[in-house]
Amino acid sequence: MPPDDEYALDSTDSHWLRQAFVWANAARLRGNRPFGAIIVSGSGRILAEAFSNTRETGDATGHAEMNAIRQLGMARLAPDVLAGATLYASAEPCVMCAGAICSSGLRRVVFGLDAQRLHHIRPDLRACLLSCHDVLAHAQEAISCTGPCLVEEALAVYEDSWLSPGDAPADASPG
């Protein structure tokens, strides 16, 4: 039974969010933290796919959402394509990623696991628990934010694959 605060998704959104979970698992398999993101156009074309690579690169900004947004920047897509696209994230975007979303031209976000549940799994991680909903609500242009979604599936990604707290470096942060 889904949690009371879980948003319902149609089959298209469910499909793409599950693809973000696949990217989260890809991150884990490469020794990174399990976060994935995918950006899909309004017509269903994949514009960007990424995972967190902070451990591989040592770059604290290498979150899945940031890496996907960087791909969009390199593609130089038209503003109307960006405005019609959706970013699907395996977990709630952090404040840094939400800020990048505000600046990217994207107008829709769907995420799996929320920051509160993630913090419950890994309370040792340093993170700002300000909700992505709150950050995006203050964007200059309206950005739809839907989540948490598919929470049980999202929890499986994190509970089954996350390193134990003792494995985290002293400067651990999500992403």
C-alpha cells in the first residue's frame, strides 16, 4: 500500500521514473551513490540520462540531476523543448539541483524518494532538508514538482544498495 503522501503517476511517468531508478543502480555499480536522472521531451524523446558520479570524480556537484542538466546545456535545445520536458529523478532533488532546475528552462520535475525518507535511511549524510517543492515554488517561472512517487520501488533502490554509514567518508553528502 502506498504511503499517504505519495503522488499517483500515469503509465508514462511511471515508466520514465523507473528508468531513473535504473540509472541510480548504474551509479551504485560504479561505486557512486545511487542517484539517477533522466530528462524526456514532451514528445517522449530522451534528452539526457545521467547518474551521480561524485565518488568517481571527486566533484561535489556531480549529482545525477546536475549531470543531466549539463547534457542539456551542451545540446543547446530550444527553450520550448526545455519547457515541455520533464526531469525524472530517483530521489528528491537537493537544493543545489533544484536551483539548477530553476535556471535550466525545465518546467516539470517528477521524483521518487523524498528527502525526509532518504534522511531516515542515512541520517549521517549532511544535507539541507529544504524540500524541492519549496525551492521550485519560488522559481521565476512556474515549475511543476510531483513527488514522492513510486515510494516502495524507490526505497528498494536505496535500502538495498546504499553503503552502510560506516562506509561513508567523513565529508559525506547526498548525490
